Amino acid sequence: MKQNRVLITGYGAVSPFGIGTDKMLAGLFSGRSCVVNIKEELGGKLANGNCFVAAPLSETPDASQIPRKYRRNMGPLAEYAYRAAADALVHAAVPKEKIGSAELGVAFSSSLGSAAALEEVFKVYLDDSPQAIPQATSFFKIMSHTCSANVAHALGIRGVNYSVNSTCASSTQAIGIGYEQLKHGRQEIMICGGSEEMHPMVVSIFDLLQAASWKYNDHPTQTPRPFDSKRDGTVCGAGAGALILETEESACQRGAKIFGEIVGYYSNLDPTSMAQSSKESIVLCLRGALDDAGVEPKQIDYINAHATATVAGDISEAAAIAEVFAGLQVPVSSLKGHMGHTLAASGALETIASLEMMRSGRLIPTLNLEIPDPELPALFHVPAAGLVKKVNHFIKNSFAFGGINAVLIVKEYTK
Amino acid sequence: MNQEKIYEFVVGIFVELFELDVKNIRPDATIFDELGLDSLDMVDLVIEMQSKFGFKIGRMDDEEKLRAIRTIKDLCLLIEEKIKSGEVDISKIKI
């Protein structure tokens, strides 16, 4: 059976650094942190927790630009998703007639539906007065596929539509699903990505699970600290990332600019813990992706780690990388120190950043990694000053609550 | 509450809730075709009316009456009918 090659022909981002991929990449390459103390803003809603740091959006997309017909169905995260997806289509210069065709689909993700909209519904729901009725469109904001549905409606997309809701692995899985759709010839173009809005409920839950950083409330830019000996948990962030995936045939036919080729994807689940993935399951996932790509570990030039700076999560990932890439000096870094953990958006945003690292040959170091935790297996961390290196293949790791693992392998495109 | 006041109230809802330009709203403007509303907007319209007037729109007779509404004027007449029938306590109207 013929299998298509799957290329990346565009992307769009809304990140804690602001709107647009340029702002995100400039922030990442300059080593800035977006983490701030949110106690004043959200303290009252953080349920007696310990964590008061987050990486919210520094600017929000202007929702008034979205026609009311579509906007009325969107919570904040769907608005971000729409903006990232619309920008990605422009970046990829996808022709208008293609956008409305049956050959273009969507795989978009979020951890939940809009928590802000859910909060509004419950405010009304818990009000006993007979006039207390939520808006008719509330459900379209809180349903789990709010991003994939809203992106498709607002952009007039008629192809396949998948929603992935696997929290922190969501957008990496969405990209993986898009890759499989194109590889097997079911679609020509896919918009893939994920979105996350900042809500105190999410921060509180991470705090409750002891997964959130709390020792750096007074020095927010010093956390999270992936792989560092003084890491104490992650920091929740907001954003949306979208990538345009396209078959080689379609991309070449229309002379599209090509940013990379997805050559491998694998996803699995570790049933031993709902809270985190084991080293063994991550090893299987990494090897699954390498098998899918048909490449050896020695061919991997860079690993963009999930590394959220939780104590246990970083241990599992570091141990798995050390086992699969034993004896090899593969540079590793995490972008969580800059942008916090943008959860469902993280896989897409960090893949976009990794594409730029591959293009420029400049690897971004892990912000706040000062002294690697001696309890972790030794990895070749990208030095604090950065690293100039030719990258032919990179890996993007994402792991999620529920024990879900997802790994992508992206290659520099050559005909 | 006279017809003029009811019309003003309805126009206010359409401007605020549906972001319509007041210039496009006339008594004979058709709600779906000219003003561009759809069935979801009608649900929100009913909720808003219930909230502001304090009456309950039931499922049977009222639903048929709602389906028959084509223009702004039709809507105003329905509200007027509800007021005349005593379902609405004018002193509690939240306008």
C-alpha cells in the first residue's frame, strides 16, 4: 500500500510570550521566562493552595475580530485555537478553495473544554431563581471537542475532525493523528494542534497533586526548573499551537515552503499509574517512534524533552532517554522553564520551536537548569549558552496524566 | 407599558445581545433573514425575555407562537399579549 510522506508547511502560535510565532521564538532564543506570580490576580480562587505561579498569556487575541456567529460558541481556549489555526493556514499559504474541500481536516486538542465557561454555567446552575438559565451556546464552549469543532466551523473546514483530550500529550497526539491520516492517504492537509486557557481550577489541581511548583512564588522566573536539582514542580501555562501537515504530493504541487517532515510517531499508555508514566513505558514509546521512522538512535540529533520539572516525571523521562540513547551524546533540552507547561498546547508549541532550532542549527538550552539533579541519569543537556549543531532528526516527547506517552520524530526535508 | 416601550426594549436586546446595528432594526425587519439570527439566538432571546420580564415561556402553546414569529413587530406583539394576560408583573420588569 502506498504511503505518503508527511510534511509540515506552516504553523501558528499563541503563547505566554504573546501572539504569533515570532514573539514566541524571540522569547525562547533570548532565554526569557514568562512565569509570573498570580496571587494578586487569582489568589482568592486558588483554594488554599501553595502554588501562586503561572505562565498566562501576556496578550490575548482580539476576539472581536471573530464573527459573532462563531465567537458565541467559543471559550477562551477555542479563541486561541482559532487564532493559531488561522495564522497557520496563512503561514502555509493554503489556497482558499483547498480550505473548504473535503481533503482538509482538523485534529485539535485541549485538556478540557473551557473551564471559564464551565464556571459561568455552574454559577447560573447553582442559582435557585427561575430566571437563572445559562446561555444556549454554553455547551459549545465546555464540550470536550470545543477546539476541533470551533476551528472547523470558523474556518469552514469540511474534512475529518478529531478531538484529542489527553491533557499534556494532547497536541502531540493530535499531530500524530494528522500524520497518520496523511500517511495513509485519507486527507491531503491537516490542521493539528492544541490549546489551553489559564484557569485557577487547573493550577489548583496540579497543586493538589503536588505536581506544581510552590517554593519560588517570590521568584517566579526561577521556576520551573526541568532536570535541576532544586526543581519542585511544574508551572501551568496557557497558549495554543497549530501546525499544517500536508502530503508531499500536495505540498510540492503547490510549491509550498517546507519546514520539516514527520517520519515517526508512536503513542502508548502505562497502566501502572494514573499520575505518571514509568521509564519502561517511555522506553517502549521512544522505540516505537524510532521503529516507525526507520531510524537508529544514533541518527537523532536533538531531543525536545517533555520535562515539566516534576520530581518524579523528570526521573522517568531522563532514565528512558539514557537507556534508549545509551552511549550517545544526544543534546536534550526542555522549554518549560521559559513558558511553563502549556499542557495541551505544549506539544504543538514546542514542536514549532524545535522546527526553528532545526532550521537555524541553534539549540535552545533549558532555562533554570543550573545543577543537573545527581539522582538522574547523566544526559547531555544543551549548555546554558546554547549549542550550534546541525539537526537532521529531532524527537519531541510528551507525557500526560493517565499514563499516556506520545513521541514524534521530525526530519529535515530532502526530496 | 405601551407598545413604544416594548419596541424600545426589544431593540435594546437585539443591539446588546446580538451586536446588531440599531440602524438595521425596524418593526418589519425579519429576524432570521434580514437580521441574521438563527435558532440558537432564538433560545438566548427567549432566555433574555424570561429574565427581563419574569414570565415563563412554556413548551406547548408558546412554542408554536414563537415559531410563528417572523419580525420584530411579531415579537413585540407576543410580549404585549403576555402583559395583557397578566402573566407579567409590570412592576418587576427589569429594564
